[in-house]
Amino acid sequence: MASGHALGAYYRVLLSGAVLVIEQDDPAAAASVKDVLRLSPVPFSPYFLAPRVPYTFGLEFLQWLEGQIRQRDIAAAVIPRR
């Protein structure tokens, strides 16, 4: 979504935009993401990583997320599941 490039040959991106990845479990999240982006043949921009959010899922988290969406004009937020 951040790149506007199709995923494989089958899934076109109809609307590109900024992506926010919220990573709570991986202590090396920033390094992991940096490696993925460095090795990718497709440019990812704009892309934001939140390696630690000080809230558990609930009202405070949703308020924080809404603020991030508005402030950064986020089109999609991803919360990886472990």
C-alpha cells in the first residue's frame, strides 16, 4: 500500500497511502524492518514504525491510534500477530 505497487501479479493497489506498523513483541523491530526495506526491490514510502506503544488494547490505545492516523495521514495500520 505504501509503495502503490501490486502484490504479486494478482493484487493491485487501488489506493496507496502511508502505512503504520505497530510492533509490540519484537525487541529488534526497527532493525528487522530496516532489513526488509533494504532488501525489497519495491520502495516503501511513506512508512512508519511504532516499535513500542505505551498502551494495551483499549480506549487509550484507540485514541493514540486515531491521533497517529490523523497526524500522519495513515491509510492502513498493521498490527502483526504472533
